[in-house]
Amino acid sequence: MADKSMDGLNTFTDQSAAPAVDTSKMMRVGIIGCGWIADSHVKALLRQPDAQIVACADLVPGRVAEFCKRNGLDGMDIKEYPSHKELLDDDSLALDAVCICTYNRQHAGPAIYALEKGINVMLEKPFTVTLDEAVEVMKAEKKSGKVLSIGFQPRMDANMQQIKKICESGELGQIYYIQTGGGRRRGIPTPHGTSFIQEDTAGVGALGDIGCYSLDMVLNAIGYPKPLTVSGYKSAFFGKDPNYSGYKKGKGEEYSKLFGVDDFAAAFIRLEGGIILDFRIAWAMNLDTPGDTIIMGTKGSLRIPSTECWNGTVGGPMKLYHEVAGLQTETEIPVIKMSQGLFDLKIRTFLDACKNGTPAPVPSSQILYNQAIIDGIAKSAEAGKEVEIVIPEI
């Protein structure tokens, strides 16, 4: 029988203690978009001692009331609005911040309107659907001077931060090639309806939904170099198949006809500094994983095990391949178990930035490059050729 007493040597627990929160200033927060991702925002906000949810808005009649009941808010004094504009136009709310949890194609409009109103914004990922939309949001952000943070909670994971530390340490030498991606064998997100798969609501599929996370993991680790060119591919073989086994029973015909985005995407991206990024992402595939993430350098390389379904962390102990005194060797990097939830940390760091006037925990200036790559992959796939990535000045 295996000796379990040594298992703990392969993991560490993050010892970062939650700092004391100043409750003398309560943050009045509104929720825009009351779909399932907003549930996570509300749960995290309710755990913050200085956050007060005061208003919710959704375009779908009855959804706000249902959302409030589902999350235990129906007994609180929370105002309901049929649109983001009516919520943001109500000055009596004295809002400090909003969490924008709408479907993808409704990210830019509410974000711009909120910033123009002088309200801090936590914007769920992906940043936007197109690069042009992201640029317009950032123009509003720059003019407002308010905090705009993008919803990339994996940034808060100690394992992701360890990847960045390794890349910055010089242990890998000059980084020249990165392979990254991830996905699900069967995981097109339709348990809550079809807003994730329709072109007019989602605009982008796996590429923007989980692909943005995978890109951020490696781009953040190497300092977000500017993307230069991209040769991209995308497909929708599974989503458009009425016999796809991941759809609810009896929904295959309906969902396959509504499916208007990608369920797989891949790309070859050239970055500043001579770095090549080989990327692939899937909502559905006939494979358990499209491969581990690999960061290759002139002195060493790092292997990051893939997860079964992208979950914001690593799939197991990472491995550093390098030389010690002329001998080829491998060093295992233990997994760090988080003592705090990533979503809670995402909300907490956003609130702290708003209260203290400090930079956004996930700044738009970085995620702009992430969005430029997603936009470039889509354009390249449609054109059938490599395209140059041109990012306007803001």
C-alpha cells in the first residue's frame, strides 16, 4: 500500500492572510446583467464587509427579481432596473462601482456609460468582442480617471504568480517559444441557455470564453509583449452538430441551429522580442487535452500541466527542465493550495483599488493585447491568411 504520509510534500498552502478591511467607507455597488456569472459576483460581494449591493439591472423582464431571490437579496433594499442606463442614471443610488456581468456583446456599452458617469467598473471577461470596442472602453476609462478592472480571477492564484516569478527570475534565460491552450472534451456552455453560443449575444465562443484565460496566463508571465502578427483558425464542428452529446436531451436540433460562434480555435502568434506563441483552445474535442503549457527558454523550460477543464489554476506540479553543473535535470515545483477563493480575491482587490486610488488589479492596458490577439485570430480565420495586429493609440 502506498505511503500517504509524504503526499503533503508535493503541495504547499498559500499562507497569505486576508488584510483587515476598513469598513468606515462602505462601497455601494450595482450589478448589471443578472445571468449565472453574476451569482458569483454577488456571493463574493456579500462576503466583503465594506460592500453594499444597492441595485441590479437586466434587460430580460423578471430576471432581476428571480436573481435576487436566488441569491438571498429579496429581503434587502435593492432597487431593480430594466436596463443599465436607467440604473446608472439614478443619481440617488450614489454608486461607487458596478459589476458588469452581461453577455459579451453588451460589455462595451454599459462599461463606457458607467465610466462616463464617473463610476468604477469591474468588467467580466472577455474584455469585449472586438479590438475596436476595447479601444473605446479604454478611451472612456482614460477620460474618467476611474478604475476599470477586467475579470481575470486566475491572476489571483498563487500558482499563476509563481509562473510569473519563474519567468522573471531569469531561470529560463531568453524565452523564445510558448505553447499554451486548454479545453474540455465535452463542455459547450449551454446549461443556462444559449447566450454563450449565439452570435448576436456572445460574438465569440471558446476563443474568448476560456481562451482569454489561457492567453493571460502566459502573456502576464512574460510581461505582456505586444502582439505583431497572427495566423488563426477556428471551427464549430461540435456546436453545429445536432447529435452533439453535450447538449441537453431534446435540445440538440435547436441549439445546433442557434450555434453561431467557435467551439475550437488555434493560432500561431508572433510577439515582440522574437517570441512565438502557439495557441489552441476548445469547448469540445475528441481528446482529453490539447496539451500542456510549455514555456521554452535558452537556459531552461517550464512545463505547466493542463487541467481537465480550465479552472484558473494548474493541473499538477510544474516541472522546470534545466542544467545543474552541466547535468540535465528536472526540478518539480509543488502546487500551492489557495487559502482564499479566487473570485473573492478578484472582488476584494477591485474594491481596494477603488477605495485607495491604486491601479486596477487586472489593468485594461494589458488585456488590450489579449483582446487584440483574440480579434486577430478571428479576422485571420475569416480571411484564411496571416494578418498584422494593429493597435491604435489611446
